Amino acid sequence: MMRKPSVEELGVDPEALEWKRSGTGESAVEVAFVGAWTLLRTTGGDLVSVFDEHEWACFLDGVKNGEFDHAAS
């Protein structure tokens, strides 16, 4: 099983990526794609999470099925 890389190991500068934002404000979620990897952070956040294709597909499935609705209320 391949180990998931960190942002540093991907060799990308997070500030140079094209981030897609969920909304406005400090708590917006931002997503960027680097090859087969999906990066996720909150607006202005230093912590960037890295997801492989399977993890990202499972996350999107959970969103579509309302698994995170309780967090939004």
C-alpha cells in the first residue's frame, strides 16, 4: 500500500494552487487538485489535508447522503 504524501512531499506551494471555495468568510472550505490527490483546507488555514481518489469519492458520497448535515447546524 502506497503511503499518502504530505503537501511538502507533493512539491507544491499551496498558495500557488487554484483553490475552489465553498463560500465566503473565514470558515469556507477550499479544495485544490494535484494529479491524483485532492487537497482540502479552510480559508486562510495553514493545515492542508491530502486525500487520495478513493477517500475523496467516499467523502463526496457522504456529503451527498447527508452524513455531515449535523455539523452545519
